[in-house]
Amino acid sequence: MLQIKYDDEFKNLINEPICDFWKLKEDIPDNVIEFITDISNSIVIKTYDNFLYCSRCVNKLDENNICSICGKNYSETVNNPKYINIIADINDIRYFPYTIHYYVFDIKGNDVILYIIKESIYYNNPTTVKPYKTSEIIINKAYKINKNGMYELISNKYYSFDEIDKFIYDDESNNFALDNELNDYIDFKFIYTDNIDMLKNTVYKYSHIWDAKEYLNECEICVGNIVYSPIHLKQFEYLIKHKLYNLALDDSYLLKYENKYKEFFNNDKYLNFMIENNLDNKEFNALTMCKRTDMSLIKFISEKLYYIEKILEIQKINLVELKKYFDSQNLSNEYLVEYLDYLSIAKKLGLDIKDKKILYPDNLFDAHDKLYTEITILEDPSINKDISKLSSLLELNVYEDDKYIIIPASSIESLVDESTQQQNCVRTYSKRYSNNDVQIYFMRKKEDITKSFVTIEVQNGKIIQARTKLNELPSSDVNLVLKKWEKQIIPVINE
Ligand SMILES: [Zn+2]
């Protein structure tokens, strides 16, 4: 049978045999169904309180990771994030069904077809005591692939690689359709690799993607990195042959960095380092920024690439020195966000940020707090005066017993200090506090009145929030004291 359709360039109408491809679940070969069932039955449900559940029976696993109802042993997947479905609460599972995508290659005549099979998993009526899983399998996409592009047989849409090039090169283009086609934003994605060797005699012949078979099971799969990159990007073969699987497969947009490649790939020192550590795209980016073959420095940068880039926009700082400074302060790269904040305030205040004393203060947090206070006052000089006036009125609500004392915040400095000690955002309340829109009190233990204990927000004589360090809730003993104090609060209202 023939059908009239467009050619692969989407220019001319041609007669072509109807491409016979899998359309229904029933068309999928048994070995692939087996692969799907195996994965579907290996997903573990993990709740926020760290309990593990069988995803088929929604039954809590025993200490050996075995489900007492179906007998399934989850030992192989409980530690593999690729197989873990994290949910807040086990009751959520019924309201938040999940989806798995399976990528499967097949060859039909001279054509390579890539199927994306979609499994949607649901749980039964939430009112039932014992929920059970039901799943629906459909052929979501079927891409017929040639050297110029890919033709999606279900939607009849053609995507040329040239069009994709334009999309990737051009930062301005907001081609969401193409982005959705290249990447798919599904949590669970698996690729069937048992038959990947058969790609050797196809349009994939130069890609050597089969060499990365083991690695394909671990990496983040998307159409971009298993269709566009292997067939269309020259460097894909090069990267695979050097066993740089992370770079080849983790990010189909690596073409963007083509110019950066030359300097690093032509240099044996860098190339060997990259191969040895199988650098991924972020790590490679970090290498191009610091030009050091030091994996701890590379990790320091690559894990927080966004903040590092923002810091470099403010000041072309030496990243080796920055890492040394963080090490000397005993700080992990988690605190780069504080450093970025510090540096941007220092710049706003017109400080000489080329000066090492400013760049690397003796204590990052003290320096940050000092500058934060300074800029808040500078931006609105009335705030501190207003806070001081209000806090002297609020003195009438000071509480004291044998153990605790509750006092109003008296200045921006005190808010900033509380914020740093408690790791909360009370420092950002200074303007609202100065207007008496909220009132801020500190509960402290009398044994050390300078040490933060509970930060309290009051409105109209009622406690709106009371939080200990890291926004935790106070203990019930402390809550009793707070309740008692709340009854005595005299609201101070703007006249
Ligand atoms: Zn089970």
C-alpha cells in the first residue's frame, strides 16, 4: 500500500509505502514489554519522613526492603535515585499519579524508528483502605530518523536538524515546541539498550553510541541527546571515542561551547583530566572558567555555576583564591549565595571590590551583616529612627520570668543579627517594622541574652509567627510561655 505524504524535507509530495510502526500496546514486542514491566515494578515510593513503599501495593517495605504483600525485593533500586518516587505523604500517591517514559529503538527496513512509550500510573479510589496500582501504556511518539532530521509519525510533524541548530544557537528564540520535542520533562525515563548494537548499520553508524551502552542506563535521556547529537554533531563521535560519555550524552546543547572546546581538547593536560574524571557539561564549563585540573575546585564551581557566574559578573575574581578563602573560612559552596549578596552590596556601597580586604573579609557573615545594615540605612535613613522610636514604645510589652526574656527589636542591626543567628529572613522586615505594620520581638534565654532563641512576629497584639533557628517551631514548653505573654500584649497602634 502507498500513501501520499511530504518528503523528509517537507517540500515535495511523494508516494511512499505506509510505514508500518507500533501504534498500540499490542504491537510492542514481548521483550520490550518485559523490560517495561520490570522497570515499572522496580520504582520505590519514598515519603518525606523517609519510609519506603512498594509501588505496586502501596505497602511499607520491611527492613530488608521486601514488600510483605507481593514479596517483591527492592534492594537493587532503593538506593538508586533514578527509581525513587519522592512524595510528601503516602496519602499523596493517589492524588499525584506518575508517568514513566521508555525509549526504544527499532529498525524497519532502512529506517530507524525511536519510540517513546508512555506509561501512566494511577492508584485506585482514595477512600479505599488498600490502594492498588493501575497502569496505562501508550505509544506516545514514534520518530522516523534520517540524516537530516526526524519525522514524528503520530503527529505527522517533521523536525529538521538545521532548524534545531538555529534554535540552539539563537538565545533569543523561544521555540517551546522544539524544546519540548528535544527534552521531555518527565521524572522517570529509561532506555532499552539490549538492541542498541543494531544501530551500527544505520544513520547512526558514525556515532558509536553503542559504546556508551552501559552509560545510557545512567544518564538523563532525551531526544536531543540520543537523536540530534549522535547524528548531527561531529563532536559526538569524538567524545564517545574518548569515553567522555557525560559530555556526549548529558547535554545536547554542547554545540554551543564549540569554540571553548578547541583550547581544551587540543591540550593533553586538560584532555586527560577530562577523560579521567568523565567531566559533564557543568564540570567542563567550570574547567574553562578556572583552567585548573583540580577536581575539588571543579566541583566547587560546577555545583553552583549560577552563583559563580553572577559573582564573576560583579568582579572578575580569581576562582582559585575564592575557593581558598572559603576553605579558610570553613565554608562549603552552599554559602556562595551569601558571598554573592555580600559582594553585590559592597559594589552598591561603592567599596573598592578589587581590594583583597574587601573581597575576602575576616568573617564573611559579620562583614555581610555590617554592609546589609549600612545599605538599608543608606537607602532609607528614616527606618532606623522609626524603629528606635517604635521599640521604645514597645518596651511596655517586655516580658521576664526566671528563665526567659522577651524584648522588642531595637534597630536594623538587631534584626540583621537575629537573621544571621537564626538563619531566617527577619532582616527583610525592617521597613515594615519601622512603619509598625508588624512588630518584631526576640525571646532570649536569660543565661545568654545575646544569643537568639525565638523570633516573634506580632500584629494587632497577636503572635503571627514564632520561630526558632532555621524556622523551626518552638517546643510546647516555650509555646506555653508565649501564650501567657500574648495575653498581656498591649497593641501599639499608629495614631
Ligand atoms: Zn508489593
